[in-house]
Amino acid sequence: MPKVQIQKKSTWVDMTAFVDVSFLILSFFMLATKFKPPELVNIQNPKSVSSENVAEKDVFKVSFDKEGRCFISFSSDDEAKERIFNMLDVLNTQKGISLTKEEKTRFVSFSIGGIGVPFTQLKSLLALTDDEFKVFKQPGIPIKDTSNNQLTDWLNALLTGSGGRKPANVMLNGDNAAAYPEFKNILAAFKKNGVFSFKLITAMESVPAGTPLYKKQQGETTK
């Protein structure tokens, strides 16, 4: 009997629609993703085994580097922005800084990376362009002189502008090589304004085997 031969046909599939969908998904994630802005302060945090994630909403953070320079920064959410504007209004009254609306808006933008200058230099700092701000070495908020610890004034204005309500996430971000007096003066400013609880930012390290935390984590991973 003669064999029946089945004609072979091409299995080519038009992928145009799939490519279009892929680009749409990629574009969505590029537009929706929030990238963490770079911080201008180089901090080498002490290490710990804590596994708590750092919150990104209503954050007020005080940072100090190994040179003893002190900075304040805020998160970029609406709650933090409202606190900033209220705080600057208080400082305009208390310190006579006379910041304009445009300068306040610049402060909101710059404060994500960190603000660290005396009050007398604040207006000149806010006059910088974005590129100039990134390369400008800020001297830090004065904290070494107990009679002129300006972090105390920043905290007072922050709390006064918010009716005494603390930010949801008060954080302390210190360099492991910083001298103790700077750390002590920052805590003194916190204490003077009634801020007795905050989160200490640390670098993660492995949990030592055999410790209660290690056993707890091992139990959680086996569930």
C-alpha cells in the first residue's frame, strides 16, 4: 500500500502581541517603582541581629557620622511633608529665619538626603541647585556645645508644629566609629523634648547558632 505523507507546516507564531504586553508591564513597573534616594551622609552602622524592617512612612531620622556631624532627614510621604512645613513655620517665628514658600519646598526635597547646617546657613543651603547640594559638604547641626545644641531647637519646632505629636518612626542612625560625646548630646536633645523612645538603625549580621533567637528563627522557617 502506498504510504500517506502528511505535509509538514510551519509552527511559526506571531509574538508581536506578547512583546507589546511585556513592554507595557515593564513600563508600568518603571513608573510605579519608588527608588530610595541616595543619602548624603556616609554611615557605617553598628551590627546587630535584629530583623525588624525599617518603616518608610512618617519618618524623622537623626544621623551622625564618624566626624561628629549631625543631620536630620524625613521620609517623602505626605505625613512627613506636613510635619516639615509646620516645623519650618515654627522656626520662622522662633528663629526669625523667614523662609519663603519656595525655600520650604526645597527643604522638603533636600531633607530626604539629610540637612545638616546651623540655622544661620540654612537659607544659603536652600539656595543651592540639586547638583550643588549633592556635592556640598555640610558642617552638621551644632550639637557639641551644650549651650547651643541646635538639635534641641529642631526637635522643639518639630513637636510644637505637630501639637506635641511625635512622628510614627523616630530613628537614630549613628556611625559605629563616632565619639561618645556626640551620641550623648543627641540623646540630651531627645530627652529635653520628651522623646524617650526611638529606633536605632543597625547593620544586619547572622544570628549566632544555638541562641534563643536562632532557635526561634529556625522554628519559624520549618513551619
